Amino acid sequence: MIFRIRLAIATLLFLFLAASAQAADLVVSAAASLTNAFGEMKAPFEKAHPGTNVVFNFAASGPLLKQIEQGAPVDVFASADQETMDKAASFIVPSSRVNFVGNVLVLIVPAQDGLTLNSPSDLKKDTVNRIAIGNPESVPVGRYTKAALTAAGLYEALAPKFVLAESVTQALDYVARGEVQAGFVYATDAASRQGKVKTAAEVTGHKPIIYPVALLESSGNKELGQAFIDYIRGAEGQAILTTFGFKKP
């Protein structure tokens, strides 16, 4: 009897260790604006792929690219702009690159006691002295903002008021905490902080905001990585993205 119990315990332990050995970590580096939507996808994707553990790494697209260039173990890269993915060309599987979602640039103000602004040109008012903007050197939302303000002839005039953020999430936080009087973020980010920020205007004059995703050439989980890309482009993934305010690419 004792032998049988020990054998049963040993068998269970073997099965547990075998299952653990088959578990796979899928590392997805994704633009900060995808944090909530991708987080919502983790459980259903893992359920559909037993033994998989999706590990997300969220930050501005520029720093994520730097990590990849320095050898970070990444399987899938999702950028908030085409320019960053273009720079990653030598690190990705070219045939895997695809656009999967779109977004909108908006001007926001604090929800409580925020100024009444109807367009970016209102930022020239003397009552506005601090504006959160993603760093155009490394943050896609900053590049979109710079392009829009330049097209409107406002960028140089407003530059002294800029508070540079290292991600769209940081720009959002500055506005939500009332540390600045206005800021530029994606519509999806503004929607995630209802009650803390409000949208003053949609902003145009920049390239379309289209997010690309691709497999990393160095990935050891290409099949699983491709499955994740297929998932975010499929009906369930797209439905989740739509729920969080993203647009069709």
C-alpha cells in the first residue's frame, strides 16, 4: 500500500515537472498605449495555448527598440508607429510584419478645473504654461504631436511650454495629476482615465496612427509568437482592442 502511494506521488510529481518543462514564456514588447488592451488578452490567449505564459514588457516604442538592439530576449514587438518598426527591420522577420490597429491623437486637460480649450491654437494663451508632450526623439506620440503642431505653425511658439514625457502613459499621468494644464495623448489613453482627464479636441495634421507588429528573428518561439499575432488580428483580439477605443488599421 505504501509503495503504491509513493508510486502515485512520484507519478504526479513527474507529470507536474513534465508540464512545467513544456510551459513556454512568450515575451511581447509593446507600446505603452497597448497596456490595458493587451493585458485583457493574456488570459484568453493562454487558455487557448495551454502551458504558455505571456510576459508583457510595456514602454515607449523607442526604448523598446533600444532593448531589442541590446539583445533583450523578445519574441514579438508591437510598435505605436511605422518609423520605429522600420528601424527594427534588421531584427524582425520581414514577412511577419503587419499592421493590426489604429489610434487617434487628442488634446486633453485635467477633468477637474481644467481650462476650456477647443483646439491646439488655444495653447498659445497666457493661461497655459505647461504642456505634456511625448519626447519626439523616442516616443511615437511625441512625433505625431510635433508633426501636427508643425503643420499648424504652432510647434516653435509652444516649445518653451513643453514638459517632455518618456512615454504616452507619463504624459497622461502629468495631466491626470494636474501637474500640467494640457497634454497630447492617444484617444485610448484618454478613455482609460475618464474622471481624471477630458478630451478637449482631436488633433490632425500628422501621419495616420497605425500600429505594426512583427516577430523577432532571434525568437525561439516563432510558432507561438505568430499565434499571438494571429490572435490580436483575429475576431477576438480585434474585439478587445475596439473595446479599449482602438480603430481598424
